[in-house]
Amino acid sequence: MSTRARSAAPILLDATSKAIIEQLQEDGRRAYATIGKAVCLSEAAVRQRVQRLVEAGIVQIVAVTDPMQVGFSRQAMIGIRSEGNLEILADTLADLPEVDYVVITAGGFDVLAEVVCEDDAHLLDILNNKIRALPGVHGTETFVYLKLRKQFYNWGTR
């Protein structure tokens, strides 16, 4: 789901749509017929609802990898202080392949960007040559992840 395409007003989901989403959060490959039995709808009705949820940008069905298992041993959150248009900076950061999460914030940092890197040398290259080199960036503070304790994607249904 493109975060740039999110609308300002949240879409209200009915109990059935929430139940379908919960089923997909448990197993994104769960058959529509199985979901239909759990939520008391036909397979075709579930397929249509899922399609509408995807088209509306409410859900995205993807395979989530564990970066450590696929050769990316360094993850970090980078706090960025800058001047100028924050949306342009955020969009530029979002276009970097190593960046998987970007938010414009209030407080000590203007933007937070999460990066997934092969190793510390790769992280240093991203910091020096890609992020700190961007126009308007005044400074960064890097928070290196030592161990991931929790990462879930099951919000929005309860």
C-alpha cells in the first residue's frame, strides 16, 4: 500500500470486513472458502470484499520477510533534523531502496526513517552518501536495533 495514497479520513469497517481482515492477518494465504465459513459468507462474497479492501488501500496482502534470515543483519531508525519542505524530504527518503518506513514527526526530529542494511558498512554508506547528502538535512541520529522483540501487523480490527 502506498503510504502517499492514504486519505485523511479513515474508512469505517463493518464487523464482517474486520473479521475477514483478522482471518487474513492470521494467514494471508487462507482460502476464501475457509474465510467464508468463519465469517458466514460465500467464497464469492469474501473474494469481492477482499478485492474492495485491497483496491481501497485498506489492506495489502504481502509476504513479510525476516531481514536477518535474508542477509540484512543491520536495522536502524534514523531521526533526521532538516529545513525546508518535509514532504519532499520524506518522499525522497521513501524512494531509497534501503528505507522501509518513513514518517514526518513533531518533536526532536522532523522525519524518522527505518533502514534495513546488509551490515554496518552499508548503514554508514546510506547515512553518509544518501541521507546526510540530501538538501536541507541538518543532522541525523541513528538508533541501531540490537534485537527485535515485537513486530505485528494486526491493528485496526479490534
